Amino acid sequence: MSDIIAFQGVLGAYSDLACRNAYPAMTTLPCESFESAMDAVREGRADLAMLPCENSLAGRVPDIHHLLPESGLFVVGEQFQRVEHCLLGVRGATIADLKRAHSHTVALGQVRRILKSLDLTPVVEADTAGAAELVAQWNRKEEAAIASSLAAEIYGLDILRSNVEDAAHNTTRFYVMAKRPTTPDPATPHLMTTFVFRVRNVPAALYKALGGFATNGVNMTKLESYMLAGQFSATQFLCDVDGHPEQPGLRRALEELSFFSSEVRVLGVYSAAPFRLAQGSGD
């Protein structure tokens, strides 16, 4: 075991922060793309990959639903990371000095209020932590970055204001991927199963395919559709459900699904994250 976890982005990215929070004993490995993070696991340069799949404000993360089924990797866990944006400046800068705020386009869209109140010009960069790195390199007091507190620590910037995001519930969910699946005991509480299935685009196909989950009392927490190879004749779905495939209810639901689907493939069985359980309890 190399005790390395890969992520897409540069050091200080929110994916990096998610890695450190979920696996504090592991070393994080920055990668240029989702594909290269998966490659690192496949090639043995990393044990795990932390891949964002959805955000409470921005919705699903593009490309992940296409990449997961063909990656050859398995989902072995999930992690939720609160996105707490900070306004970062070079050492000695004050808010009065600032003129421009650099960050990823999604992050800039999540901090509109402070940009307006401080009259800052938004400047789009490749990612949040990369913007922090650029601001540190330029070392100009009029340039700011919207990024994490971890990015401030890594690149030697001052946090001029914390939690500048417009919505306090801004949270990203991640899949944790590995080369081999986990095999939890079916009696283990609070398990999740991620799988994909395909149906033809014919009337009531999805209704029939999903009926078994309702009749067997299986809670579906995620259902996403996408076309295969640009074809309109068939659709693939990525799903997360509560339970283990060997538990009676989910086993019957998957058996019924197989009657109406050309392919059902389980991508992983894993424990639900504490964040999910806390939300379910109302805490």
C-alpha cells in the first residue's frame, strides 16, 4: 500500500481538502484531470481517488457519470465536503486594496454578493486553488482569490474574509474509488449501493424498470440519465440506493430491474458517510 489518494486539481483544491478530511493519514496526489486521477489508481501510483459527483448548488459534475462505468474502478466510499469560500489576498493587503477576484467560474457564481458589495471584477481561472497560486505569484495587493483556507495556507496568502459564499449549504459529494471493491457484510447498517443500468427509449421503459424499487421499499437517493455514444435510441442510468444487493428487498428490486434492462452492473457497495446519516436524522 502506498497510502496515496489522488484527486483532480492542484494542492489546496476542495478535492484536496476532502481527501485530507476523509483520510488524514494519506498523502494527496494532485492530477490534471479526472481521467489521470483514475489512471493513478489503475497504475498503482495511488490507492484511492476522490472524485466529485455532485454539488448542492451546481448539480452534477460533468463527465463523471460517463467515466465511472468505464474506469474499471469501484466505488468504496463517499465523502461530503462543505465548500467554504474565503477571500484571499497577498500578505499585507487589505480589502480596500482589492480590485479583482480570481477563481473558477462556478466559485465566482457562488460569491456574487461579496463581489458586488466590494465592487470586485471577477476573473475566471482554471480552478480555485490555481487562482490562489497565481495571486501568490503575482504578489500584487489589488489581486484576490476566492479559494479554500487550505489554499491560503499552502500558498502563503492572508484570509481577508471567511465564508463569503452566498449559500451556507454549499456542499460537494465525492465518490471514493479503488481498484478492488469492498465486500461489506449484508447485515452492516447504513450501506449504499451504486450501479448502472440501460433501457431502450420505448414507452414506460423506465417506469417498469424502477417499479421493483418502490414495491420492495428500496430508497433511491440518486438517479441520473445520459445517452450512450451520442445515440438517442438507448439511455444509461447511474443510481445510488440504500442497502446491500444481498439484502432481500434490494435483491428482488435488482432482479426485477434485470427483466427490463439490457445491462445491470454494480459499481460498489460501501458505508454511507456520516454527513448523510446526520442529515437523515435531522441533526
